[in-house]
Amino acid sequence: MMSGDVLVVSPHCDDAVFSCGDFLVAHPRASVVTIFAGRPQSGSALTDWDAAAGFMPCDDVIAARRTEDRSALTLLGARPLWLEFREAQYGSSPDAGEIGRTVAALVGKLRPRTLVLPLGLFHSDHDLAHRATIPLVDRAIARTILWYEDAIYRRLPGLVGTRLRQLSVAGFALRRATPARAGAASARKRWAVRCYGSQLRALQSTGRPGVDDAFREETLWRLAN
């Protein structure tokens, strides 16, 4: 796989690094497009999640998160691309078709050899990102298609197996792909994860799952040719 020919789709600013950061290390000059990187409407109340992340009502949360994302991806040798769709915590979710068309246009422009997509587990934004990008696979616009298991959520019982069965029923034959680096996260990935200070604070707040899963072995699934 040639460097610079990889496009990773991330639901939020952090998911690609948490879920496949070492894959990015192994494929320098990859692009990471984050779907839900748009600002909330002006005057919106601070959400519980953003408050737990340490933000105040007047903060530009998305600017801060994009700064974290750029720092993390720079450490991994990747470049960020951000779309303007808003995540579910900021109001009504966008249409899957609109997301899919926007990502498809970007893929058409970049022409990656390898497209890396989220399995889309548990969280409504992750599920929407998954559903919106399925048509990209049908169009066969990349030579290699991979899906990554969404860090944090992949540990919830049964979610990965259910999604893999759904893809199988839809006609996609998948096989487990061996990550470039097996085992625990590399030092570079660990440093990159730490760039997301706001999200680490929220994930480690009372009643939330923490971030330990991001440091465990990454698992990707490849569409069989």
C-alpha cells in the first residue's frame, strides 16, 4: 500500500486516532476526514458532554477540538479534513444521503487507493457515519476497503459481531486484517491520543467509560475481493 493513498473516515475529531492511530503511523500522509466537525448554532447552550470536557458556555468548542485533532494527526503523519455537519449533541442529525454525497465528492477528488471506514458502533453519530458511507463501497471507488472497530464502543458485548453479520447479510464478505502493528498502542499513538485533552476529560468523568480501550490492539476488517 503506497503512502499518501489512504483516506480514513472519522465520525468525530478523535475517533480515527483512537481506533486506528497505529494504522495511520504505518501509512504516512494519509488523509482523515471528520464528518461531524461543524459548529453548533450560535447561542446554543453548553451540552453536558462539552461541560464534562472542560469547556465554558462562550468557548469555541469546535475550534478547540480541531486544534487537538490537527496536533494528534500531525504526530501521526496524517492531515485533517473537516466537514461542517453537526454532531447529534448539537441538534437534529443530518441526512445520511447528504453526508454520503459530500464524502463521495471528496473521495472522487482525492482518489485514494484505500478507504478506511468506521463499523459505526453504538453512538448515533457513529452509526450514521457508517450508514452514510456504505454506498461508497458499492461504487467500488477504492481498490481496498477497510472497516475499523470503533474504540471504546467495540468493547460493548455483541456490537462488533452484530455489525459484521449485518455487513455479511448485505453481501460484503469481510476478513480480519492484521494491523501494521500488533499489540498495545505505540508510543506515537499514545502521544497522539493525549492531544485530545478535552475528550479525555469527558471520557474519564464520572459514569463514563474511560479511554483505556484506545491503547489496546487495533482491529480492522477488509472487504474480500
